[in-house]
Amino acid sequence: MNAGTVTTTQTERQQNTELYRMQAEICQTLADPTRLEILQLLSGEPKAVKDLVEATGQRQAKISQHLTVMRQRGIVEAERFGVEMHYSLADPRILDACKITREMLLDRLTRQGDLARQIAQKEND
């Protein structure tokens, strides 16, 4: 193995490490039920902060904090319309990731429910 191959491998490893760090940052950002709800609410069209507050039932300050974090991480974008800030998804594919994890959870819950029914049936026999 020559020095050029080792350097390329080290460079690729560093690039992968950085990509994993960035991916973890996005996952960490999504690890909040309110943020997931906000993303779902933004799936159709841009929404004003006041509309998100009304839809979630959360305080305006809390929604604004969540939106700020998601904007800093590149998940949502903001645009001012008069005095209102409207938010939209920076890349709608984020919803695909959320959908996949939700489907995984529903599958797991279904399996757990099936197991619980089997156990209950055995105990009733």
C-alpha cells in the first residue's frame, strides 16, 4: 500500500466521520416530539409562527425556539411576510426519514401487541 492510498483512506475516514457527526446533529434535532409535530405541520405549505402555535397548542416562545434550532440546522427555512415569519421545510425529504422511523415504531408496537396477546391467551388457557 503506498502513501497516497493511506492518505486517501484517512481522508475518506475523516469525511465519513464528519458526515456521521452532521447526521447525528440532525437526528438530535429531530429527537423532540414538538419538532416532529412542527415538521408534519409544515408538510403542506409554509406556515406563520402563529399558525404553528395554534395548531400545536404550545407557547409562542417555545415554538420560536424550536424553529430557531431547526433553522440553524438547515431543516427549515424562514421568510418574512410583513410582520410575520413564515417557515417551510428546507428539504421535504426530511419527512421521508420521519415516516420511516414512525413506520418502524408502529411495526414494533404491533409485534409487542401480538406478543402480549399471545402471552395473555396462554395465561387464560
